[in-house]
Amino acid sequence: SQQGEEDPQALSIQEGENATMNCSYKTSINNLQWYRQNSGRGLVHLILIRSNEREKHSGRLRVTLDTSKKSSSLLITASRAADTASYFCAVTGFQKLVFGTGTRLLVSP
Amino acid sequence: DAGVIQSPRHEVTEMGQEVTLRCKPISGHNSLFWYRQTMMRGLELLIYFNNNVPIDDSGMPEDRFSAKMPNASFSTLKIQPSEPRDSAVYFCASVSLGNSYNEQFFGPGTRLTVL
């Protein structure tokens, strides 16, 4: 299975701190995506990193990819209470996304 | 753009009843995915369509589940008969096959409770 697995399963931090979530996967990928899910909502795409990229930024998000270790990390800088959500990595096979188990992030004011 | 539309948002039914979930993808998107999310199993891909044709239904749990896409703007996921273990949130997502990045756009989900 190409399923991504996030670590940690849950993370609790204070506003203003940085949050780092990790994702590991098992096979070769075309790209890796990160999604956010607020409670009771659908998933929202955050950022995509291609297999030939090592780092990518989008606002307060920074994603890294290490294909030799089959791992990726998502860093959220200067976190806000509104960042409270579950975060999923998804690896792309042929047209399909395979989602990991998610990290639940709680940002306290 | 209204985004992906799913109905109903909540469904409570009794075991043995037929359940039909509906999805309207984003206009112009030609690939549609059905997912199921539970605490135990996470987010699972059930089936996906390209240009209204089912491509991979290997995630459909059993024959009680069926999905159709009669046209580019409508898809259904049917469970007959429903069982309590089918209780989950069912998501529909769509993507444009011309988008090489495969970013998927999710609907708000249907929360199904089978008593």
C-alpha cells in the first residue's frame, strides 16, 4: 500500500508556536499533497510537492520531501487558533490519492 | 462556483433500508471520487469515475454498495440493504483530469447513521 502515515497522531500547541507534522509512505510517488479537514467539513487542499522537489512554501506553510527516506513534513509557522484541524498527507498513484491517517492539531489561544 | 454539492448532509436510517447518497461535482471536472471516513479506518477510497465511467471500484466494501454516474453532473452511491457498520461520513470529490496536479475538491460530506 502507498498509504501515508502521519506522525504524531495528535499535537497540542499554543498560538504563535510552530507545528510540525510528518508523513511516511511506502512506494514511489508522483507527488505528495497535504490537506486540512476542519471538524465536520470536507478536506481542503493545502499544498502539493512534486517528487523532484525538496521544499515548497505557501504562506505560513512549509513542506519538505525526502524521497530517499519516503517522508515528508508539513510545518505551520506562527500558528493560530484557526489552524486547529486534522491534517492529512496524500500520496498520488495513477490518478488516485491515498490518504494517511491524519494528525489532529489543536492550537490553544 | 458552488463547489462540490452533496445531499443529504445527514441521513439516519434503520438497518435493512436502502440509502442513496448524491453528489454534484464541480462543473467542468471530469473525474469523481467517493470516499468513506470512519474513526477506525480513516479515509477510504470506494470508487472513482473518469468521464462518467467507473475506473476502479476495488474499494467498494461489498455487493451491498453500488455507484453510478449517469452524466457529468451527477453521481449516486447506494447502499442496499444498509447495516450499522456502514455508519460513516461519505465524501464526494471531483477533479479536472486536465489538472496534472490532481488536486481534489471535496464536498461537505454526508453523515450516515444506520441504527
